[in-house]
Amino acid sequence: MTPLLAKLLHGLCMVAWWVIRRPFERKSKRNVLLRDAMDLREKAVLGVSFTGLGLIPFAYIATGFPAALDQAFSPARALAGLVLFVTALGLFYATHKALGRNWSVTLAVRAEHSLVTGGVYRFVRHPMYTAFWMWAIAQALTLQNWLAGPAGIIGFGTLYLLRVAREEALMRETFGADWESYAARTPRILPFAPPGSH
């Protein structure tokens, strides 16, 4: 494993992420939106997350900038990051498959929206966020640069902290007691954590 190969493989995983999401994005558009919380705050947090997980690592992979902030390269660390990223891709696919036409990139409720509690949702109530956290940590391991590496944790972490409570409030408002029961028995993002944990 070399720094260049680690960068290229990380970039390939980023492309795979988009390839996985694209067909589900098209399918979900067929399910009419009843409510969309795409406000200025939502746009801002999505932008911060995209910058940390997308723009900064892409620029680093494509140009090497800022090379002055490169760390001493560890092949074992890079390999661990890539294994974690591939695992995240598997979870990402499983999450989209479980959601079907319920999925949306924004906080939204669709005409045929249902509370999904099967598949990977049996283990955590936000497996998509679990997968993004895995990607962010993988980025810090694989892209061994003091800017590009932690940018994903900072970018996605900002989105997560400012969004998850709003998303859960929307689910509570939409599904009422069913959501409360599900949330009480299912951890938020870490499988096997105490039920209802945040």
C-alpha cells in the first residue's frame, strides 16, 4: 500500500457511494413529497458535510494539496480505513434497500411513507448515519493528511449534531406512538448500545 494507491482507492469508494445512491434517488422521486424541511439551515449543514466528505478529500486526491500537512504514511492504517469504507458501502446499500421509496436526502415525508423497522433498522434507527460515520472515520485513516483526513469527521459531525434531533422530531410527529416504541427499543447509531440510547 502506497499513499497514491490509498488515495485512488478512497476516491473509488467515493464514486461507488454515488453509484449505489443514484438508482434509489431516482426511485424515491416517484413518491410524492408531502413535507420537505429543506430550509437554509438544512442546506448549510448539507453543504458543510459535502465539503468535508466530498470537496476537500477530492481536492486532496486530485492535487495532493496541502502536501505540507501530510502525515507519516502508515500502510496498515490506510488498509484499515479502506476495509472500513467498503464495510460502510455495504451498510449504505442495505440502508437504501430497506428504505426503498421512503428515502430522501433531505428531511422529508413522502405520500407513501412508512416507518421502517426491518432489515438493518432492527439494529439501529439511523443506519445511514452509522454508514456516514464509518466513511468519515475511514477517511481519517486512509487520507493521512491533517486537513483532508479529519475533514469528514468535522463535516459530517456538524450535520449529525445539528440534524438528528430534527429528524427524530419529524419521525415522532409523523408516526407518533409507533416511533416512540421503536426508539425506546432501538439505539440511535451504535448497534448493541442500550435501547433508546443517543
